[in-house]
Amino acid sequence: MQKFLITAGIILLVTGLLWPVISKLGLGRLPGDIVIKREGFAFYFPLTTMIIISIVLTLIFRFFGK
């Protein structure tokens, strides 16, 4: 459990530090991402982005898990 928490923390830290670079790749603004903007309210649900990230992480974990 300790290794998992340390690894998850490092991944979150690296992602946070690299966020300006990651945001320039276009993730988060793909077709299929749900954006609702109203006066005084904004709702954003990155559906397509989450699916792509899930597929990539699944492939990475399956590749390195064996």
C-alpha cells in the first residue's frame, strides 16, 4: 500500500508540474467533451479525454505488468 501511495503521489506531482505542456496538446478540448456554459455557471465533463487516457493507461499497465 505504501508503494502505491508514493507512486500515485509522484504521478500527481509530475502531472501537475507538466500541466502547462499537457494542456497545449489539446487534451481536454476534444470532440465529445461536454461543456455547458450559462450565466454564472460552467460545467465541464471531459468524456472523450477520460476514455483516451483510460485506454492509454490500460495499455501501459498491461505492457509493463507482464
